[in-house]
Amino acid sequence: MSYIATQRYTQALFDLCLTQQKVDSVYEDLKRIHLAISQSTHLKEFLNNPSIGSQQRFSTLEKLFKSNVTEFTFQFILFIAQKRRLNLISSICECFEQMYLPFKNILEVWISCRSELDAHQLTEIKTHLKTKFEKEIHPNIHVDSEMIGGIKIKIEDIVYDYSIRGQLEKFRKNFITGKRDNL
């Protein structure tokens, strides 16, 4: 039920943003809100607590968000609060991003590597992926000290494994199965 409600509220918000030409500003607001929720257990508890009275709820929301987001986004938060659906706000933020990125032709990729990539390496990877997928690339870098070397790139549900461990495993499988043309 909450997934369906999240989808409906998010779609309504996204459609309204399109007509009002506020997609970018609301996206930035929702990113900040989502970050605040993920970093504060008190905020999470507040949003998920249905026993807080509406006067206290609106007062707290005003203190937290009125000066930190656009008026449009703030009115949406008040609307969600009035509908007693503040527990969905984090999911709405995530769902909005899932609509926003394809709309802006942005592809989110996760890159795992042994050590931090320098600017040139990151630019090369982004350029290659941009050419391959014909989208702007939004990289999320994760340094994994367990890796021997190389990189792994995850795009949606596909993992491109260019790590040393992955290449050695591929070599081992090909050697065992007799596929020597890939050696």
C-alpha cells in the first residue's frame, strides 16, 4: 500500500513540477531533505510518529524546512503532512530521483575501486560511458580496500567487472572449460 501511495504522490509532484517548470529546484530540495532524514534519527522518528499533534507537526516542519527549501517544496511537505503521510517523504525523495534522472538523460553509475580515482581516470571513465550509453553520467565512487586492483562498474542491474580478482576468475573459468581464445 505505501509503495502505491509513494508512487502516486511522487508522480503527482513530478507532473506538477513539469507544468510549473520547477523540476530542478524540487529535485535539489528533495536531495537535501533525503540527506537530512538519512543523517538524523530524530527527524526519522518525527516523520514516522503519527501521535504528534498537527499543530506541533506543522510548527516543527516550518522550523525545519521553510527557510531551507523552495516555497513550492515546502507547500508539498505541508500537503503530505496534512494527509498524514510524512512517513512516505523519504521514499518520495527516492522515487522522485528515479523519475528525474531519466527525464534529464542522466545515468547513475556506481564505481568500486581499490583507491581513489584521480580526475583524469574519472573523466576517461565518464567519457567512455557517456559515449556508450549516450547519457550524462552521474558517478558514485566507492573505495573498496578489499579489491586487489582494477574497477567494477555497476549500471542498474549489470556489473562490469574489470577488477583483477574478476579477471583472474574469468581466466580460471576459461582455462577450465577450455576456452583458450579468451586467454
